[in-house]
Amino acid sequence: MSELEGLRDQTAAVDAEILELVNRRLELVREIRAHKEANGIAFLDPDQEARLLARLRELNRGPLSADGVDRLFREILALVKDELAG
């Protein structure tokens, strides 16, 4: 196996992990929504989203930029909301 093939295999494995984690996140958010609905709490919480993004920017050790963290997780948040709506 060439070095390039090895790197591609590693990338494919990471992609599979990302997919698994995004699906797990979606399952957890479904549980959060059900809990909130059962307790009369609004599902969307912009303050919580802001806290989440701030925490992730603090945790980030790169090479992803802070802007990249925001873009990535805003997309994940939007995707989860769309999935739950559909």
C-alpha cells in the first residue's frame, strides 16, 4: 500500500467516525427535544448555542481556526434542526 493510499484509508476511517458521531448527536438532541416538550420548555435556545460555540472555540487546539469551528458547528446545528423538522 502506498503512503497516499494509507492516508486515504485513514481519512475514510475518520469520515466514518464523524458520521457516527453526528448521528449520535442527532439522537441526543431528539432526546433533549422530547424532554423540553414534555416540560414546556422552548426547544431552540440561542444562548445555549452561543455558549456551545464559545466552549468549542476554547477547546479547539487547531489546526482548525476559530472561524472554522464556528462554521462547522453552525452547519451541524442547522443540519440537526432540519433533520428534526423533517
